[in-house]
Amino acid sequence: MQTISSELETAVGLNQPMPARATRALADLIDGLGRSWLWTAMAMQDIRIRYRGSVLGPFWLTLSTAIMIAAMSVIYARLFKTNLDSYLPYLAIGLIVWQFLSTLINEGCLTFLAVQTVILQAPMPFSVHAYRLVCRNFIVLAHNFAIIPVILIFFAPTVGWRALWCLPGFLVLAIDGVFVSIFFGMLSARFRDVPPIVTSFVQVLFFVTPIFWSPTLLGPFEHIIELNPFFAAIDVIRAPLLDVPTAAYSWPILIVTTVVGGAISFAAFARFRSRIAYWI
């Protein structure tokens, strides 16, 4: 029995030293990134299948988001006693970016479970599925983001060169999305209770993150809530588009979160990559 177990560990690479596993994991990430033609095509196919038979396709989500923004802006602008002209762009950008982040996390739990058949039948880098998920959500984000220029034209005409700072923000979020998808994808493949737990946790985060309310409402506790990594992720996109400076801690927190989270995710990927096919 011990011999069989040893042979199985050798076959899946469980008894390899950590440097060798890290090399294989890095090769997986690089190889998967190099197959951009594959995961972009798969992401586009996901969008077509999801909205097959629909007249507006993914723009139905855009329409529903626009209606939600309109309704929330009217209600919360009165509740917070603020000017609708300044509150509407703030809410719209925050809500759209939040939808992107929350969907990345929730769908990230299904990174490998949702493609079980593909993993078992078609040999390819595991990272392809993470890139596919991030690409798919950026396509949906692009549809929703069509709302932003319209709102900015009418309610925030002072948009200037500072808006270009949202581009590195999107790049960092894309990197975070890949590592989040890999980490939670593996964790959910091993423990099937993880997806509903993460979904519940994300719902709570929606209310404690300054998405539809401003940190200034907390008074002396304003800077504490700005330490929220999710606020930082939203702020590096929202602040440039509103032509205002980002919060003092947003970029440092986002960079530290990316580095630390990426290191943890990569270490887990290197350690457990060879078990993913067995877990699903």
C-alpha cells in the first residue's frame, strides 16, 4: 500500500521539492498567458452562450445597471442630503466597479469546478481558466462602463488628463483577478462549502465599503474605512474619472494587497496545482 501511495505521489508530482513545483506553476502561468487566443475566444463564447437568444445580449445587464443607478441615486442623494449632480457619477462608477470585483470573486470560486469536463478531457495550463474568467468579466465591465461616459458628460464636465490614471488601476485589478480566481478556485475545488461562504461575505462587504456612501460621513473614523482594500480598488478607478485625487492610502494598500495576495496565491498554486484535477 505504501508503494502504491508513493507511486501515485510521484505521478502527480506531490513529492517534488518546492522549487520544482514553483517552476512548474510559473511555467503554467506563462504558458497560459501566451495562449491569449484561446482564453479570449473561450471568454467570448461564454458571453454568447450566456445571452444566446437575447435581443440585447449583455446590454440587458447594462440596462439593469443603469436603472439601478438611477433609482439609487435619487433615493440616496436625498437620504445623504447631497447634490445629485455630484452624487450620481460617484455612485455609478463605484457600483459598476463593485459589480466587477464581486463577480470576479464569486465566479472565481468556480474557476475549475465550472470547467470540470474541459480539465479532465483537454490538457492545457490551469491558468487558462483563470485568464478566461478575468477576460469574460472585463468584457461585461466594458458593456456596463458604457454608462460612465454618458453620466460624466452631463454631470462631470471637468474630466481631464487625471482620468488616465484609471488605466494602471484596471491593470492591477486584472492581475488581482487572476490570482483571486486561482486561489479561490482551488480552495472551492477542495472544499465545496467555500462558494456560499464567500458569496455571503461579499454581500456584507457591499455595505461596509464606501460604494454608495462617502467615507467623510464617518467623521473621525474616515481614514479607518479607507484602509479597506475594496475601497482602494474602487478609489483608484473612481477618483481619476471624477478628476479628484485618490485617497492617501489607496495605491499603497492596493499594491501591498496585490503583492501579498499574489504571493500567497502563487505559493498555494505551486503546492496544490497537481491536485486540482483530482479534487474536481
